[in-house]
Amino acid sequence: MTFPERPLSVLNLGLIEYARAMDVQRKVHREVTCGNSCDTLIVCEHPPVITFGRASKKSSLLVSEKAIRERGIEFCLTDRGGDVTYHGPGQAVFYPVFDLKGLKKDLHFFLRLLEESVIRPLRENFGLNAYRRQGMTGVWVGPYKVGFIGIGVRNWVTYHGISLNISVDIDPFSLIRPCGLDLKVGTMSNFFKDEISFKKICDMIVENIKQLVCEKGSFDEFLREPED
């Protein structure tokens, strides 16, 4: 079945400081909210930074802030949902600034859409057993969490988004309790001997997001599938 195209702009920022990327998101969010711009998907990666969501707890930081800064890792407070997480080079980050009024005014649905945009290419193109876990948010491969989600929404226009560990150094995750939980964190490069193309994976996820947004009505079907 074919579905009508939904206008979507892709903005690739490359490697950009977290605070600067937030400024871009805010500007795009204003434009989408006012109807001056179509839905926009921002793609980027960040220098080492630990970000705190609205649900962050002090107990999620396992060492002192001083010790973390001495490792060259910055801190940023955010207005996204969720607890603490880490971003660094080799991790693909996708910030969808989408007007849900034209898609579906359902945040649960949107979270599942973001998960599915990562699960599909990991399964279909890389043969990985990627899945979501019951009652949790994100993407796992085996026992390892590789995809992290934290979103914000204002006037039914989303911001923040999803990240996927591709070749990122996962050691800094040991300094925190990612998502406020005791998790095993993995990265795609752990599962392959050969180097993985960062750009190729980003392009696959962008295309899956476009496809899932166009599917919208039929998209509910996968929500009834078992999570793992």
C-alpha cells in the first residue's frame, strides 16, 4: 500500500555542541508551531555531554561532577522527559520537531514510532535482534540498551528525540545510571568486526521516520506485536 507524502525537512547539523543544537531546536520549534515551516527532523551528534531530563535524580550520578568535568564531559539541564543520559561522538541523535496535530495527538504513539524507526533498520538491514521492552522506553539488542528516548512537547509540537549508539565510547555511561536505571549499555560497533558507516545508518533511520510518518493510520498494527 502507498501512503500520501507528508512534507518533512531534514536538517543535518553534524557534530555540534548540545547547547547550540538546543538553540536550533527552539528556533525550528517556533517556526513549525507558527506554521511557517513544515515538520523538521534535525540530525546530529554531540561532543561529550551528560544531560539531565525533568525526571533526573541525584542518585543517577555515580561520581562527582568535578570528576566528570575532569574527563572533558560537559553538563546540560534540559526540559525533555526522562532521567540522565550521555551523548558523545559516534552516537547518532535525531530531534524530530513535528506537529502532532497533523499526525496523531498521542505521545505514547509517537514514542513507539521513534522506537520503530530504529528497530526496523537494525533488524532488516543488520540482522540484529532489536526490540522494545514492556513498560520501558528505548531500543535494546539482546541485553544491551542501544537506543535512548527523551522528548518534549509544547502546543503539540515535539522536540528533543532519540539517540542510537553506533560507534560511541560507552565508558562514560558507567559514570551515570542511564535513564535512572541499572542498565547494560551497548553500541552497534560491539556487534560487528567491520567498521559501520555512521552516515548509512543515519540515512536508514531518516528514511524509516519518513515512512512511518506517512503510514500513520496503519502504524498502529505493530503496537499490538509482542515487545520481545
